[in-house]
Amino acid sequence: MSQKISLKDAERKAFRTTYNDGLVDVFLGCFFLMFVIGPYLSASLGDFWSTAVFLPFWALVYLAIWLIRRYVVTPRIGTVKFGQARIAKLAKFTVVMLVLNVIALILGSVAALSFGSVPGQMTSIIFGMILLMGFSIAAYFLDFNRLYIYGLLVGLSPLVGEWLWTHRYATHHGFPITFGTSAGIMILVGLSIFVRLLCNNPVPKVEIPS
């Protein structure tokens, strides 16, 4: 029994190490930059295109992270193949996140069709709860504890932003300030973790056979 527990803990540690390079943090921060810049583009591009315009940017960031992970991170920490239990857990995570995104899409469509009849504070609360739930579910299934903190940051961002906008302390419902702060924290944390990984794990030297 102790051997099974130790193997399970070892796999969990290996899984955390594999994705604990800070690059996920950077990608999430870049994603939420959409809520920082997007509101300024809505007036000229509309709500749809002010979001769609970020798709090429996300693709470039994802490609850069994939290349960095493959050619910079992997030579330092190696790769690991996970067992069926971990794969099944990731499959459940995918299904749960798909259901959550469908619910978010339905609620967003209902709010859009209401034409402003839904109070801004209620919309902010629902939006924040969806973000908090999404991050919490991801943190649980991925054993990624920092996502709980990020979930609180982005979950409170709509509500705090709405308060700032209502009291005329900020424009665009406060999104550029609140989501900008959350995105900045994610990116800075990710970069610090990535730099520490590079310092603590130099590339192994290949010895020339004598």
C-alpha cells in the first residue's frame, strides 16, 4: 500500500514539475490582456471583432511557449509519461471545462439579448463566479495550486471594476485596471518562475567520448 501511495505521489510531483515552468502563467496573463485592450477597441471594431482580433496574438504566444518548452525547458528537466489514472483525470477535466464553457456561452448570450436590462453588478458577479469556478476546477484537476489564487484575482476583477466604473474612478467598467493588474501579476510570477528554473537547471553538458 505504501508503495502505491509513493508512486502516486511521485507521479503527482512529476506532473506538477512538468507544468511548473511559469509558461502557463505567462500564457494566462497574455490571455487576460484581452480584457485590458479589448474595451478600447470595441468602439471602432465592435464587441465581436475586438475579441477575435486577439486570436493571432494568442496563436503566436502559444507557439512561442511550445517552442520554449520543447527546446529550452525539456533539455533541462526532461519529459515524463503519465499513467492511465492521470490521463483519465485530464479527460474528466476536459469534459467539465467544456460543460462550463457551454454554460458561460449560454449565460453570455442571454445577457446580450437582454439589451441592458440585466444590472451591471449582477453581470459582473455572474462573470466573476464563472471565472472563479473555471480556475478552481482547473487547479483541482491539474494539481496546480496557483490557479486558486489566480481564480480569486480574475473572479474579483469584474466586480471591483464595476465598482470603480460606477463611482467614476475608471472607464470601460474598470476592466483595463482590474484585469490589467491580474494579468500583470500572472506574467510577472510566470517569468520569475521561468528564470529560476533556468538558473537552477542548466543544460546538461554532453561529454565527448575519449
